[in-house]
Amino acid sequence: MINTTDPSIDAAEERMRLEVDEGTGIASLTLCRPEKLNAWSWEATRQLGIMADRIRFDERIRVVLLRAEGRAFCAGIDVTAPGGAITGRSGAERTRNYYEGLRWVHERFRAFARLPQPVVAGVQGYCLGFGFELALMADIRIAADDARFALPEAQIGVAVDAGGDIRIAREAGAGWAKLLSLTGRRIDAALAARLNLVQEVVPAADLDKAARAVAEEIAANAPLAVQGIKRSIDTFADANLDAALGLTAMSAALTLVSDDSVAGYAAKAARRSAEFEGR
């Protein structure tokens, strides 16, 4: 197993680790901040883009195994991360800055989702918000039986930022996408499987073994054929994705500068229900 590093990533700020097993052709991309429940941040997005570029052009890598350390896959946005709030001299400028920031996020996520190599995700524990959206970018998802999924953004006054609701609509249908994203309801792994949001559910102790076994099956096949199949299916499934993501970025930018989002985040920090006024 070869651990790959990047000089632009400070070891103290490492959000994910990439290890390549040349024998199997499997690259393990591991979210590695378990003490923070692998919470997501702008820095995590930057590092994901770096890793996607490294993976894309590495001929040793046939399959990516996306996994996480600790008891959670990713518990959502890290509200304590530096640079979390975007500023501006006016409401309009702040909205524009959020919009451009979200477009930047989408570009990095798109690079990961459109890797030529298939991505197999192994998901345990909390898989919320950005974590759920990241998992939905994988080609195949294996869930531990303790996994819990949700898009809770509406509960704190913001739109879903990175297209998770759109990807749920693609996999499970528009009705389920609306139910889950409009309510913020959490679902367990069994229901996620029935909705086609995960392809297999296994005991938590068997998660890594099960996800790795799927990755090994894919890696044993012809790389050009595998990558061509992925590309063809994605072209069909994602036909309207780019246009929808453009609307997502604007909706999220507008809600992130709203009074409702301020009230929502304050209520979440205080562990109480928010009172939204629609402004």
C-alpha cells in the first residue's frame, strides 16, 4: 500500500488520505477526521479536488474505495471550520460570493463524480448533509446496518447545496427526493436500500470487507470496458444534471444569506426548534 501525499496539504489539516494498492489496483480514499465525525468544510472540498486530479491520471488505479474512519461516514458541514462564512460589502455581493463559492464546490465534486474509475463507497454511522451528497456521487454504495442518512438543510433554513436532492430523484424518484429533502427526515440503511440509494446493507463489522470485495470484482475486469460502461450510464443518468446544479447553486446562495438561515443555525447550536419567517 502506497500512501500518496500532496505538498499543498498541511499534515495538520489533512481531511482525507489516499492510499494505492498496486497489487489490486484499488485506491482507498479515506476521510480521516474521526474526532470531528469527518465533518465537511471548504478545505475538505479543496482536498477532494486535489485527490480527484491525482486519481484520474494514475494508471495504477482501477477502482476507488471511498471510506471513512471512526463511527461516522460524514456528519455534514463543519460549522466550526475557518472561513465557513462568506462575507460581502452588501447583500447582493455576499449572495454573488456564495454563488461563486458553491459553483467552485460543484466543480470539485463533479471532478470526483466523473472520475473515469468507478467509486465504491462504504458508509457507516451518520451520513448527513454534505456527507450524504458525497456518498451519492459514488457509483456503488455499501452501507453498514448502523448507517443513517439525511439531508437536513431545510431544517436550518438553507437549500440543499451540492445536488444531493437531485441525485436522490435520479435514484429513488422525485417523490422520495422531495420527502427527504423537504422534511430533513433521517432514514436507516434498510430503507435507503429499498429506495436504491444503497446497493447492499451489511453488518457494521463487515463493511470494509464487503465494500472492498465489490471493488476487487470491478478491478479484476478490463479497465477500458469498465470505464466505458461507467461513462455511458452516467451520460444517460445525468442528462439534465448540469442545468439542475446551476439552479441549486443560486437557490443555496440566496438561502445562505437569508435571515432564516441565521435563525436556523442559531437554533441548531442551541438545540431548539427554529422559528422561520421566510425572509
